[in-house]
Amino acid sequence: MTKKKSFLEFVSDTRFIHILLSIILGFLVGAIFLVIMGISVGGAYGRLLSSVTGVKGFSYVVVYAIPYIVVGLSVAFSFKTGVFNIGAEGQFVVGSMAAAVVGILGGALPKPLLIPLCFLAAMAAGAIWGIIVGFLKTRWGINEVLSMIMFNWIAFYLSNFIAGIPAIHSDGTAEATKNVSANASTLLSKDFINSMGLCPTANWGILVAIAMTILVWFIIEKTTLGYELKAVGYNKFAAEYGGIHVNRSILTALAISGALAGLGGALQLMGMGGRISVFSSQEGFGFAGIVVALIGCSNPFGVLIAGIFYGALMYGGSKLNLVGAPTQLVNVIVGTVVFFIAISVIFENLKRIQRRAPKTQAPANTEKEADKT
Amino acid sequence: MSKQYVDLNTPVIEMRNIVKKFGDFVANDGINLTVHKGEIHAILGENGAGKSTLMNQLYGLLKPTSGDILVNGKIIDMNNPRDAIAAGIGMVHQHFMLVQPFTVTENIVLGTEPQKGISLDMATARKNVVEISERYGLSIDPDAKIEDISVGMQQRVEILKALYRGADILILDEPTSSLTPQEITELIAIMHNLVKDGKSIIIITHKLKEIKESADYCTIIRMGKYIGTVDVDEVDENGLASMMVGRNVTFKVDKPEQEPGEVVLDVKDLHCKDYRDIEIVKGLNLQVRRGEIVGIAGIDGNGQTELVEVITGLRKGVSGQVLVNGVDVFNKPPLFGFEHGVSSIPADRQKHGLVLDFSIEDNLILQNYDKEPFSQKSILKRDPIFAHASQSIEKYDIRPKQSEKRPAGTLSGGNQQKVIIAREVQNDKDLLIAVNPTRGLDVGAIEYVHKYIVDQRNKGKAVLLVSFELDEIMSLSDIIDVIFDGQIVASIPGKEANENDLGLMMAGGKKA
């Protein structure tokens, strides 16, 4: 296309702009609520901005973002391959618990051995959680969305059960597991944190998240595996006709997606808390992953940025009560953003405004319709 | 046609000097069209000539860049299909827009349902539907679900939908592309019934025979330009074809005599069931040898679809053998058959043939993405993939050019088919199965497709051709096998076949 696009067409045809518009609208809607509540919009958003900037603030954002990015990748990968991994929540939980068990019981192992072991255990647990659902789907045609939601609860209670086993349960009074061994921690050294002025939970999990971003992009775009999985995702009939094993592909896609979500659980555990509390409700990392994947357009690098954005909202949001604004405001913003992304088709109608104007025919929708004759 | 219902004094549609540009691309360049009351008017043009673009403007889906549209003598500003419907225009799209789990009645009244208070008045709806279907001789079961009725019936529902909304002018976009010959005959009768009742019909097609059989006048469009409007009685098919493509078209397929070689495909006593679990292939035997084209002639529903699905591994059979070069591929996955010499052009190109969201270059390697040079050690090699696509686009005349990276879904139907043919012919397997390979294609493209199929035969490959176009079977096949009720009931040399005998055998009658 050599034809220069008008501004409105550019806006209406560019996915990235849709996302940006959705985010702006999210903040606008948030502002309306602030006005209703009589809270200064500038004060609240100023606080939001100031708490996520600066070395310390941003390091918090990055730490918050790590699990969101990796779980977001898990969901984005599933979108690309035609399965909807709403079970990332459960995979995150089993992954986190697997890492905790290895990190507690294998505490004597040296760091270079224990950390990879924790990661592997978490990925295996997440992958198995995904494969079970995939097996139910491919073997008996059971809808994966339903079984995943149930498996989220199974993971939830399984995690609470394991946390209660004496070998795992905290020796103190806390309703939680023991802390994982220091050898299983991804925290940066105290000296480094202090000298750089980072937040106390600064850890190198972000490097793993970035590596995973590149890996997922590589698998999807560059490998024959990605080709197979995408072909099955887009049109399983043609894929089967072309000789691709459809069921095997679905299982592989769910295993990879599950492994990523499980890894997200391990990174969260090993970089932040160091132990798992007995849950009273689902933590929602898997559902946050869906939001991040949507904002990131299921593109791995988009997910990386969206994860950091989400982390910033979550961390910044937790500071809002300092200016008298409710923390829940960020949920309003996130909800609105997702809402507008979901209906972002409306932005494509922007060009109609121009089309209606006489004599300035917008050469819209160019290529597709021209060939359809 | 006798034009007995055409009222030349009453033009119902006039499109004057219509120009439609998409960016720099001119899809319609000064098209004129006049349709009168009681007239069947055909719009003829190759794939991509601009027929659908023109009709989409008439139906309010697109707005002309310049030019006027008059309905019943008044200039109408069409902004959307609602304006067109209000003006009495109805359109039946090539791909039907029906809600599969709904009944015929529910589909017809959809959006204009009669109501009783706040609830649906289905009894009245059903009565209205029965009334309108009887009035125009479009018999239909008002209570059947769409998913259970044939394509021909679904088309009737689409036509009734338009009539129910008060359409006086019907646009039929490629109405015969998915119909069996019997259904086509019925459709033409329906069209005649409608014009008798004072309706006007615009039919978009590239099938010359049907134009001759049904239309009064024909407007020809070539590469977006208006070529002319002719009285159908005054031109023959060759004349129409050359106006459409701008050169002389040969309908004859040039096929040298050649002795067939050893057997490649040997189907022995095959039994299989259809989706309802009823036996549909009942002990079928079939052989295809090197260097010959075997055509399967038969009415849809006699087991040919299932036969091909079993050979290509998409459907499990009950019993029997499917030998390809001596290897039994019966009930093996598609990949097994492919590796042992089966390639195929599937009947449903959008479902089985292509991944529409994939680029053309990715579609062209659907079976070979994991082989060199397209990948090495599981890593895709983009340069060879692109180069392969470029030369395929060139060699198989896939349009538009430079479309390697474009999603296959953006191509026209004919060009999508060329992508599949490019892929399957280049796979160069010993057996090529082609199912309705020219469905929906224009004569220019059909000529290409037939040439590629005959080329494979000439190279010593075995070709199994399944087609509902009897002309196609007769002009290409060395052997014609007639399928009826799940068995091959006759096998005759292509040269000796004639349409009447074949038609009789296809209907289950024995040859005299």
C-alpha cells in the first residue's frame, strides 16, 4: 500500500492505537469516579505516577510485573494456538506450590542447582495441569474452558492441602508454608539493593521473564512447532488435512502454556514472599494474565510492555489510599481498559466520520474488499 | 429465453457511470447497468473483475466514488443495506448468512419477527412463510433446521428471506456455485417463476451455460471496465467467453493419447458410514493407473465425498482396503497417506484447503513446513519459503502479485483455489485427488486448472477426479466411473460417454 492514510484511517486501522485509546479512556472513566467521590483527579493520578517513577518506584513496578508478564505470555501463547487458557490461575498455583516444595525440602542443595530445580518443578506442574485438561478435551471432547475453571479450584484446594502437610507447614503460627531455602531465592543481594536504591524485594526474575518473552516469540514466529500450533489454532481441519497431528498439537500448546503459568508461580514465590499462605480466595494471577495478554494483543513483546503497565497500576494503586482515593480505583481503570479493548471494533468506525463528509471519499478498507469480487 | 415477462418501458434499476476506487485501485471504472421489470439480467466477469463490488454498491454495502444509482427512476443514496431493502432490493450472498441451529421459519423472519405482545408469534410467522413459499413455488419445510437441509434448500431459504422483506429486485451472487446440476435446474425454474410475478433478478455468475439457460440480457465486465450489454439470444457461449476474458478461450482440453501404466490407487471392497452413522459406501471397488484420469460421476450424496475422505485419511472406514502403490493407507492418518503418495485438492477449500489467517507463503508449505529447504532443525527458513511463494504466484498466476505475505483469506475464491492447486501439484505425488477443483472459478481459471490436472496425467501420475460438473468429467477423464448408492455401477471409457447415458446411470438406471 503506497497510498498515504489519513489520520483518522491510521487511528482506526492500527491495533496499537486502539489499545492506547482504550487506556486513555480507562483513565478518563477513572477520573469521572474520582470527581464523583470528590477526590482531586490530579492528586490521585499524580500520586499514581509519582509512586511508580524513580529508581525505587520503578523497581517495585518491575517486581510486581514479573508474574504478570510470564502468565500473560502463557495466555497469549494459548490465544495464538487456538486454545483459551483460562486455567492459567490453577497452573500458576500448582507451579508455585511445586517450587515451594522443592525449595523447602531441597534447601540443602546449592543455589545453582536448587533454583533451576524449582523452576523445572514449577513448569512441570503447570504443564501437567494443562495436559490433563488437554487430554480431557482431545480424548472425550470435554470443553477445556469448563474443565480449566474446575481445575483452578482443584489447584486451590490442593495447594492448601499441601501447605498443611507437617513437613511443609510453617513451624510458627502462620497459616502458611515454611519459607523456601535462601538457596532458592532470586532476590538480589542486600548490598546491591542498597547501593542502587532499589526496593527490598528486587530480584532477577525479570531477566527470566524477558528471556521467556523472546523464547515465546521465537517459538511462535520462527519454528516449525509454532507453525503447527498456529495452523491448528487457526483452522484445525486444514491442519489435519495437511498432515499435522491436531490432538498432539493441542496437548503441546496447553503444556507450553501451562509450563509458562507454572513458571510465573515460581518466580512470584522465589522473588517475593518466599512462602505460600493458605488461601482463602483465588489470587487472580491467571485472570490478570488474561488481561495482560489482551492489552498486549497476544504479541509476546506487547505482553512484556502490558505486564509492566499492569504491574505499575497494581503497585501504584496500592499507594492511592495515601491521598484518600480507594485502591479499587485501579480496578475500575483496568476493567474499563479491557472493556474498550474488547469492543475496539468501534474505533474502526472512526473513519466513517470522514467517509460521511461529501467529496472526500475515504479509500478505506482497501485491499480486502477490492479482491473479493 | 423468450423475454415474455420483460417490460422494457419500466427500468427498475439504473446504475450510471459507476466508478469505485479503493485507494489507487479502480475496481469499477464507469459501469452502466439497466435492469427492467420482469428481467433476468446476468453480470458476467472473471474472478476479480469487479462484479461483486458493483453489486455491493447496489446493495448499500459500499458507496460509489462517483456515479448514480436509480431505483424505479429515482436517485437513491444508499448508505447501508437497510436503504437497499427499503428500496425493494434483496441480495442472496454466495456464502449464506443463516443461523444453523434455527429452523427455516426462524431464519426467514429473523429481525422482522411477528410479535404477540412481547413474545414471538411463531404460528403467524410459520403461516406467513408457508404462504410466501407457496406463492412463488419455492417449496420448503418450514420446521426443518438449517443444519439438516441441503445447500439447495438453504439457498431457497435465502431467497425467501429476501422476498419476505418485500424485495422486488433480487441480486443472486454466484447462486449456482455450490449446487448440484439438479438443484441448478430447479433454481432456474424458480427464477422464471419470480419474473413471471413481476420481480427482476440480477444474477452474478461466470457460468456461461447458465446464462444461456436463464438470462435475458447480460452485462460483461472485464478488469473493472464496462465491456457491454448483450441480448443473450444473440450470442453463443464462445462469444460470451471471449468478451469476458478478452481473448479466445478453448473449451477443449488438449490431451494426448497415452497407455496407462501400473495401478497406483486400488480401492477394494470399501465400506464406510456417513455422519449419521448410516452406511454410505457399500463395497466399492476402484482402480486408478499411472497416466490416466479416472472421473467419478454421480449425484451428490452417493458416497463420493466419503470415499475421498477415507482415501485421504479424514474419515475412518468400516472395512476394506485402500492400496496406494501397494501400501494400505486405510484408516491411517492423513500424513501417512501423503507420505505414501496421496495429494489432494479438497472439496471445501476454506475448511480443508487453506488456513485463511495464514499468509499465502505459509499456506503453500502446509505439508512441507518441516522439510528442507523450508526448515532446518525445526527452525523455519523464511527466505526459501518466500522464494517458493514468489515462484508459485508467478507460475500459477495467483493474483494479486506480490501477495506472498498476505493472508489467504483476503484472496478471491478463484485465487484461493490456485494456491491449493499450486501446492498440491508441486507436491508431485503419484496420486492426485481433485474434488470439484473448478467450483466457483471462471472460464479463464478453469482452463488453467484443467491444464494442470492433465499435465499431471501426462507426466505419468494417477488422477482421481470427483466433480459434479458432468462437462468437466467428460472432457478430462480417460475412464468415467459412475457412482450410485455407494458403489461403482459402471466404468466406461471417457471417449465413449455421452451425457444422457451418464445421467441415466447416475440416477440408478442401467444403460440400455
